Amino acid sequence: MKELEGKIAIVTGAGQGVGQGIAFALSAAGVSVVVAGRTEEKLVQTVETIASTSPNASRFAWAIRRASFSRPL
């Protein structure tokens, strides 16, 4: 999907399931993905997977319920 290269997407629910799958697919298409969800540990796993397959992607995550967790991973 060349038309997505260089774009930025915010994916909610990216810690598991459909949201995670969307984050993986967008990252593989060259999109910089911002992942959001309720569980920090699951978001970290998603970000680590993205980092291992798409090293040029910008990777950030934050837990929706805790404003204090809003930092680059």
C-alpha cells in the first residue's frame, strides 16, 4: 500500500486482537503507528513486535487510563 507510506496512524486497542492486527498491518505498510490501549504490558509487546519487523517506524504507546504513561517506547 504505497499510498500509506509516510503516514501516521493512531490505533486504539492495539494491545491485542483486531487493534493489534491493524497496528501490525499499518506498520508493515510503512505507516508510523501510535498504539493506545488499557494495558501497558500488552502495548509494550505490540511495540516490540513492530520494532522487530519495521525498524523505521516511529513507535509510541500510552495507556488510556493513566495519563502518566505517555512516553516513547
